[in-house]
Amino acid sequence: MKLLPLRKLKGIRFSRVSFIRLAAILLGVALILIGQRAGRNEFKPGSTKIYWVPKANYIKTVALEYEEPVSDFFWMKVTLTYGDRNFEKKATKKDWEYLAKLTDLVTDLDPRFFIPYMFAAAVLSWEGEMPEEAVRILKKGLMARPNDWRIPFYLGFNYFYFLGDSLRASQYLARAARLPGSPQYLPLLAVRLRSRAGDIKTSIRFLEGLLLTVKNEKTREVILKRLKALKDIDYLQTGVRRFRTIFGRNPSNLRELVSMGVIDSIPHEPYGGRYTYDPSTGRVWSSTDLGKKTKR
């Protein structure tokens, strides 16, 4: 697995004096960590995990003009924790909350640092199932990166896909569409959100747009699996509508779509379940509810 890349430090020339100053600052940060953990009785004999995250104002007090390098220090903790090869299998809710707090701290120390916002939108929402935390972190990016269309795009996606608020999602998409470099399809997508909330084709278009901005392989796999399932459902529901147009009724089951030559085959459900069908409504869905019933 590839770790999320660390940012290259720009505009900082480290002389011997500045290096000593930075080392002293990092030592001060370490003392804050140790002192406040001890004060909170968070040293536990035999335990290798410490979840406490310091407050940004404590760090800013000692960081001086080196807030960016110090934020990189905490971002490295995020990448090392998440980059653990076995993290996905053993991660608990508390582990994800720890990553969210660290990401929040990094964006407090350096609000213009983009990668943590992408991590919040793509990883905390999808894998950590923490879309509310992702939204809160992303909103800081609106002020720090006012000309970056990706921030309101991520916010729009989270509100639409995870929080079910199509109206607010459309507002953020409209904001993203006005910024330089934004995809040409965003204005149309914003309009569709207002008029056709919950439409599968809208979800597919959203996911396709998200894939263009996400580089992390693990997160891309999660999104691609969801995209495959939604495209399958759209394909089957299109088959149901075509069957109804030809025969004047809904098919009795999905197999009838194949036997009557409307579709070639029933796709494989990517989460290990099957596609279910209600002949009374014509609705097709996943028996795993898009993987939700297969999670631990």
C-alpha cells in the first residue's frame, strides 16, 4: 500500500541556527505531549496505543514561524498510522477517531495544506464512516483555500452521498462550479441534485468525478466497488423499464429479463451478495445494501 505523500517544505532554508531552533520547537512539542498525557493519566502500563491529541493552540504557542513543519510532523503520524499494512483489519472506532483528530490538528496548524482535506473527504468518510467529521474539517478549507473547487466539491459529495442532504449538496456544487479549473459537468450536476434527489445516475456521475481527484489506491478500490454496484443496478432497472415497455408489465423476477432477451445476463454483485428485485415497484437493489450488511 502506498502512503499518502508528505508535502515538500517550501520557502524554508535551514541554516544551522534555524535547524537548532526547529529542533528546540519539536522538543517543546514533545514535552507538551508528554506533560499533558501524564496529566490526563494516559500512560497505561503494557499499552502501546495512546490516542490523545494535543490542542492546536498549545502547539502554536511553541511553533512560532514553524507551524508548517510541525504540522508535517503530525501529518506523518497520520500516514504512518493509516499506512500500517494491517490497519484496515484491526482498526477500531477509536483508531478512526484518533486519525480524525490528528487530521483536524494538521488543518488547524496549516489550513492551506490540501492533502489532509482529501484524506478527510475520501478516507474518513468512506472507510472510517465519519462523514460528519469530514464535513467539519472540509469547511475549514473553504476559507483557507477559497479558489480550490475540490473543497466545495467534496463537501457537496458528502452532503449528497452520506448525509442525504441534496439541497445543501447542490449549493456546494454550484459554488465549486464557479471556481477556476472545475469540471464542466458540475453546473448540470448541481441542477440535477435539486430536481432529482436520490437518482442513481446522479450518484454514478458523482462517484466518477470523485475518482478523478482521489489517488489513494485503497480508497479508489472502495469507490470503484460502489460504482460497479450502482452501474449494475442502473443496468438492471433500465432492463426492467424496457421489459415493461415491450410487454406491458413488470418482469416476475430478474431471470425473466435474461430469458426474454432484454439483457444478456445478471451482473455479479461485488459485495458477495445478489441483486434483489421487487416486481410490485420495479425497484432493483443489493441484498447487502451496497456492502453495509457485510461490514464487521
